[in-house]
Amino acid sequence: MSLILNQDTEPKNLILRTSIIYSKILKAFLGDYEIGMKDFTEMVMYVMTNTDLSGSADPRIKLRERIKSLQITEGFNCNIKRFSEPIQMVNTLIEKIVRYEQETGKKPTVIYLGGKEWETLKREIALDAGEDIKENIFHGVKIYKVTEESHLRVG
């Protein structure tokens, strides 16, 4: 997986990737640099603790809360665990919408969700924004709840 750093990073669009090497060594790659996980975690702690907070809007405050909320869940690979944020369905849907647009050149018109995904999305939106899904629309795309317990498709 990768993350494009484009909020306040120079140079713009620097890519951060993570990778498991030989099924056990986790590395972070920042541009052309390879950073071992021990050094990466020390880097995060250094940034978190080396300077005073710049007020209540300091992004480290939100990061601390996000880290505290992490849960250990099933990993992307079989029989491996990973950390995940409680707000995963929102991110998954955004990724699927973007992928659909990239693959087809068109904006999707519908999202089909099973009962489990529907409830998860509603809970995450309430947690993040303090509100409910309005008129079954997510990022401008109509949501339909299907009868299957677990289902997710963008079209």
C-alpha cells in the first residue's frame, strides 16, 4: 500500500510505502529511502515528543488519539494480524470510488452494501462527523442496501 504525502510536505506528492520482506521484516519506503520499522517508530516518537505543542490544532494531538483508537484486526494476508482504525469502511469506499474512476474514466453511480457494511459505514460516519448518511448518498454516489449480510460493490 502507499500514501501520497501532499498536505504540507516538500517535495509535493512524495510517496510513502510499506512492505513486508520475506514475510517478516516490515520496512517503510519514503521516496528512495528505506527506513526500518524500529527507526521509523523512533522517528515518530521523536516528532511527537521533541517540541512543544503549537496549540489545540497541532496535528500531533489528533495523531495521538488515532493511535490510541487502533484495533488489532485480521490482516490483508491469511493468518496475519494488523492494526486498523475504527474508520475503515469510509476509506475503503473512497478507494473503491477512486479506483472505479481510474479504471473506467467515469464516476460511479451506485454503491451496493450488505447489512454489515451498511451498519459499519453509518457508525463510522457518525463517529467521524457526528451525523448520519444523508439521503443514502456517499461522496455523491447513491447507496443501495442489498439483502446479503456482507457485500460491497461500486458501479
